[in-house]
Amino acid sequence: MGRLKHPGPGFLPFGLAIVLILFSVILIFGSKREKGIPSAPFWPHRSWLRPLLGVAILIFFALVVEWLGFLITTFIFLVIWMGVIERVRWLTILSVSIGTTTSLYLIFGLFLDVPLPLGFLKW
């Protein structure tokens, strides 16, 4: 972690974690003082389904990116995300998915020369 005058690589994450803990404690104790506000359920009317689907899609992406490769997995991820979670029109889904996948490949794969997983498309 290092010292205050010579911080190491773990100093910033540790400091941010301390700040996050402090703000969380302030928020918890601050919400206990406000008695006049009626409480609402945390997940009303199955609204937990969309975040759960989002987590499931992200887990799917992480599990298959090495096998399918970055290009195919990113395209499928964006199509599923915008189709299931955001419920966007198909023309928008396809154009954004193709554009985003192409842009990410150009930026990271070509310009920054980051080694992206190719999956079974090793060329």
C-alpha cells in the first residue's frame, strides 16, 4: 500500500474504500433520523428482474468471451442488453451493436494494440 508520502498501487483503492465506508455510515445514520418519511419497499413490483437480468448478461459475457472472442461476444452482449433490458427497436439495436463493437475493436485492438480474445476466430 505504501506510505502517505510515497503511496503504492493499493493506496488509492484503500483510500476510496475508506471514503465509501464513511459516506455509507453517514447515509445509514442520516436515514434513521428522518421519521416522518413513509418507507417504500426496496424492490417494488418485480423491479428486481431487470438488474438480475443485467447481472446474468454480464456473467454470460465474462464466461464466453474467451471461447467466442471479443467481437462476437460484444455484439451478442449489446444485442441482448438493448433487446431485453432496454427494449429498443431492432434497427437501433443492430446499428448500435455493430458500431460499438467496431469502434471498440478499432480503439483497443488496432490503435492501442491491446490483445483482445479472438476465440475460435483466430486469424
